[in-house]
Amino acid sequence: MARKRKKKPGKTETLGDRIRRFRIAKGLTQAELAARIGVPQQTITYYEVRGVSPPPDLLVGIADALDVSTDILLGRKKMPERGEGAAPASSVRRQKHLKRLDELRPHDQKAVFKIIDALAERRAKSRGARR
């Protein structure tokens, strides 16, 4: 069972905390982020847990892989509100589901698609009845 790190009251968020938060929001493991930027997984652990700061070129790579600016990653700017370009939580959840769908056998994928089609058709019919 994975432990959740609790932030101490009044503790400011570190660069490592922000890397971890944006990585998780993006649905990436440490290993996946490491592969995207070309470093060992342990390097990501050092940045997130041990407070080691990445060199500037890797900081840029991490920001690019997480789809945030370096200013946001460094805590110099806040993430834009949802209406200003930030991905809503449902978008992240949808991406995780799509990733899991890709891992299913073709037969199971077809079953999921049939369910989606049936629900969409039912919704379209109910909208037509209201008009």
C-alpha cells in the first residue's frame, strides 16, 4: 500500500512537491516521466523526495513533459484557472481511462464501445423528446 506524504501546516510547496503533483495530475509514473526526459527513474525520486533541484536543461524537459511552464513548475506563477486553459480533473481521469482501455483485449474493447454507443443513443433520444 502506497503511503501518502502529508504536508506540514504552513509548509510551502517545494519544487519536488510541484513536480510530483503535476506528474500525478498528468497520470504519469516516475518511470514514465523519467523515460520522457531521458533520465533514470531514481533521478525523479531525488527531485520529488530528496529535494534535489534539476539542472536548467532538465527542468525545461520536465516542464515540457508535464505541459506546464518552468515559471509554474518553479512556483513563480500559479496554474491558470480551469477556464483559462488548465485541464479539468475530469480530463485527467478520462486520459487514465483511455490508457486502461488500450490495455484491454479487442473483444473487451468492443464491449465498452457498445456500452458507450448505447448510452449516447439513449441520451440523444431523451434530448429529442424534450424539444
